[in-house]
Amino acid sequence: MKKVLIIEDNDEVRENTAEILELSNYEVVTAENGKIGVEKALQEKPDLIICDIMMPVLDGYGVFHLLSKHKETSSIPFIFLTAKSEKSDFRKGMEMGADDYITKPFDGIELLNAIEVRLKKSEMLQQHFKDGLEGFTDFLNSAKETGKVQLTSEERDIRSFKKKFYIYKEGERPKALYYVVSGKVKISRTNNDGKELITGIVGEGDFFGYIPILEETNYKEDAQVLEDTQVMVIPKDDFVQLVTNDMTIARQFIKIITHNILDKEEDLLNLAYNSVRQKVAYGLIQLHEKYKENENDNPILKMSRENMAQAIGIATESLIRTLGDFKDEKLIDIQTGKIQVLNEKKLRNML
């Protein structure tokens, strides 16, 4: 049974709303002002909160602000109740991150429909989608069912690209969000001296190209295919709808891409503090993970020494010398330019 907290200073409205929800098989908790409402929300951990805006002691905006600061209540669906219909009230609430607005007086069906929709979206937010194409497809299906975004299978265009093909170049306007189904893509930029700097290598299960869309800027980097690659192409307008029209869906997307951000932070720490040997060991482990097709796979790393050095953040000569040392120590094997990790555990121990 789902639990709903009603925060409303008007006794009649509060009691009538509680009765409607109880008859609809919801567990109901009530509070007569904002201060008590915050206390009960933290204590009861409801599945959804319905809160009046104009209240004594602490108004609805204050309630929402305080609950958003607590980890255990920040993601609870929040519906504002108001007797006002001014656009400024609606705008302020939605800008703060509220899930919905209901204007008093309202009928029971309107209230129950709003609650059902928000609870369904909340359940989607709690889902933990699998890694890979299957998990992302499940996410898109959930977004279509619970949100305003219309994404059909025909629009999820999966394209094949050959090695060295540029998916996009620096300066171009973004047209899509990209998701790697298989293969590898090099993300790089060129400095003022014309030298290429690799900022990332994305592989199966990774997204790329979303930052320029969110920032509404041109691409600041190139995206070039390192090996034959399949990429799911999501039109820009659909992606913008996905993350701007519905906060619940946006939060879920953020959860999906969070691992990319954490990887970037780890890359920066490696670049700043590790020795050359540690940097090369870290880079080999990262590439080893990118090229793996399954847990027990020991892939062949196919990448030019120049690209590898740029990706790791060291000089090509330093990379070649360190790889030679690793080969002598039987940590890796090198055959005609291709590298295979022989002792992953020792490489990880360096870090």
C-alpha cells in the first residue's frame, strides 16, 4: 500500500482529500502546517507528498526546499496544491523542481490521476537498468510509457561506421545524442599548435555528444571511429524533450551517465598524481576494460602508440619505453604493435 502525506492547513480540504485517498486504498498521513509536514515527511518517508502553498509557519515552497536538502526525501514525488492560478506561482514551483500542480478546487478523479502518474514515474526512477543496449532500450521504453517523450523503435536508428570515420567534427552543430552499441570511438580536440589531444575513448554502453546539446553550443571536439562501430543515434529534439520535459526521467538519465563522469574524475587524478609507470598501467587497465566483451575475455588492444600516448597523457617515447619494460616484466605481450595484458593483477597493484 502506497503512503501519501497531505500537508494542508485547511481542515476541510485536508480531511476531504484524505478520505478520497483512503477510499482509493492509499495509506494517508496528514499535517496541518508546513513545519509539521517536514517533520512527518522525514519520519514517515511517504511515497508521495501533496502540499498546499499558502500555509502558516512554513509555506509550501519552504517545505519543498527543506525536503530537497535531505537525501531520504529529495526524490519523493511532490505535488503542490494552490487556490491561485497565476502563472508566476506555477513557474516558481516547477522551477524549484516540483513534479506537478493542482489548482483548488479540484475533483477526486483529477487528484487520483495525478497521484497515479507521479507514483508510476517514481517507480521508474527507482529502477536499476542493466548495462548495455538492452538496459538503455528498457530505459527508453519506460520514458515513452511514463513521460511525454515519443520515442519509437523506428526512431532509434542504429548506424554502422567504418574505422577512421568522423561522426562529428569540432565546430559543427550537434544533431543527435550517440550511444555506442559496439566498437570504439575516439574523442579528441586540437590545440593551438595543431596537436591532437585525446580527451576520451568511448566504448560499448557509453554515451557521447550530449554536453554540446545541453549547453546549446557547437562541438568542441572531434569524434572519430577507432574500429568498425555501431552507434545508436537519438535525434537532438527527442533527447532535449527527454531531459527537460520530465524531471524524473532526467534524473534517471543522469544516473545512467554518472559512471562517465566518475571515469573522467579518475582519469584526471591519474594524470595529476601518478608516475609514468602508474599512468601507463592505469591506461592499459582502462583500455583492457573497454575492449573486454565479457568478464573472462582477455582482448587484444589495437591502438597506435601515438593515440595510446595521447589518451594516457604522456609522451609517445615515454609510452614506448614503459611498454618495453612491462613486456620484459611479463606484464604484457606485444606482437606486431598489438598489446595483450598478461598480468592484470600486478598492473592494478601499481595503482
